[in-house]
Amino acid sequence: MNAMNEFLNIVAEINNAKKVLVLGHIMPDGDDISSVLSLTMGLEKLGKEVEAAIDWKIQSYFYELPEVQKIRNFEQVKNYDPDLIVIVDASSPDRIGQFAQLLEKYKVIVIDHHGTNTYFGNFNWVDTSFGATAQMVLRINKELGVKYNERLALINLMGIQTDTGFFRYANADERVFLDAAELIKFGASPNVISRMILENKKIEQFRLLATMVDHLKIDCDGLLAYSYLSSEDYAANNCTEEDSGGFVSEIRSIKGVEVAIFLSEYNPNEVHVSFRSKEWFDVSKVAVVLGGGGHPRAAGCTIEGDIKDILEEVVKITRVTLKSESLRGRSFGN
């Protein structure tokens, strides 16, 4: 089935449903929260009964947007009985946490732009050409006849801004800017989101960043940079895991670095691994080997165990993969 037919089938399924549960992924980012809320708000405008949920704690600064209060946790909606479940921005069942246990019970739609998606829904619209899942939600809302106002436009724009690194990443193509311009025309103010996310840091976060820099290592002739924060590091700096959001991008910003890795262990022996790359290395290949997934330039996984052992294994796999990759003859160590 081609993408257009799948898109139209999904629109028809959503249109026919009266009660909908919209789900996002664990460790939600701006695109995930945007996509969950944009679809939820759009369906509410059409008179549907909708519950939005994510099985994870949402970073505190997102609550500057009152609409984020709409998003429930698993315990709050586990007894909700929808006609349809719509999962956005999640590539596999494990990415939706405890909600995975509902997949066999209900009709499921998956809307996603990750190349590692496992097509785990009854209907799957997966398109890696989009810079953000929020762009896909915009198209679904428009096809359903949703009328945009300033608030919905702002929420929808957030996903496009954040998943393109505020239009700095390679996925910020012409379509991204056209979609952003349309949402701005509807009344969205880009500065609201950029200020909320980029200019909202606590002094403790700078101390935590300094600790991360102390752990920083450079490898592979400068192509690879990696660091970590242990549970003891978080406690010593009076910080939570959300305070290290964006640290992997700080590592990637180092001149000459192609691949950045950041390991976060807020809860002892539960390690979240974040990968980023700049131009040519596909970090999703490494993440998949480790049980995760994502995009060529941004991927991740979660591993249980000792953080030092995990760091050693992750770096080893990345180093081997880097050595085997080349772009137009580019290599290192030769």
C-alpha cells in the first residue's frame, strides 16, 4: 500500500472514531509532546472524546504551555476504553512504556518519521522524509478539516522547531519552512518556544554541565566524543535527568567531532544512551545493535547495568562502526 493510501485510510479511521487515545513515547521530546497535543487538540475541535497520554515524566519547562496539562500518565488512563489508539513519534512498542500491553486489545494507528520504525500498528504511516512527526500531524488535522487557531498553531510549531534543532539540522528542508510559515500565519510565535526551551536554564544545570565536561573524552582522531553523568553526579549537583537535556548536542558542537555520545544514569543501573552525528555517520545503526533506534543523526537506547561497563561497550561498538564507515573516501587512522 502506498503512502497516500495509508494516509487516507488513517484519516478515515480517525474520522470514524468517537473515542481516541493519543499516545507518545517514553523520554518525550518537543516533537513528541507537540504531536500528541496537536492531534488531541485537533480532534477535540471536531467534537471527539480524546485522552492524551505519555508513560513518562514530562520535563518541567514544557508546563509553561498550559495545554501540556492535558497529557496524562498510564495510571490515569489505563482504564480508558477508546475506539482507537493513535501512537505518534514512536518507532516500536517498547517506546510507549506500559501502554504496550494495550496493543492487542485495540485498533492501533502509528504515525512516525523514524527509519527504525517496526510498523507495529494495524495502520502505519511512516515517512522518513519529514523533519518532524508534527508535520505529519499538521497534514492529518488539515485533511480532517480542523480549523487552526493561535494556540494549536503554536503547539504544532513546537515539534517542527525542536526536531530540526530550531532549523539548524539537515532535515530543515523547504517543506519544513513552508509548514512553519503556515503555522506562523495561523498565529504561532516562534520566539515563545525558543525562549521556553533554550533560555530557561537553572544555575545547577551549568554546574552539571561542568561535571559532564570533566568526564569528556575524545577518540577516533577527534571524530568521536563521549561523556556521562552517573547517579552520584546528579545527586551532587542537586539535579534531575531533565537538567541534562541537550548535553549530547553540546558534545556534538565540538569542532571536528562527527559522533557524540552521552550516557545518563539518573536512576542507579538504568542508563540512557544518546547518540548524535553531524554530517555522515548513521548513529541509528549503533542504537539498533544496542536495542534502541532513532534517526541517522539522532538516536538512543536504554541499557541496564553498570554505567562504566556500558560506556566501554558503547564506545567499542561505535569505534568499530566508525572505522568501517566512509564518505567519499573519508576515513581515519590511515
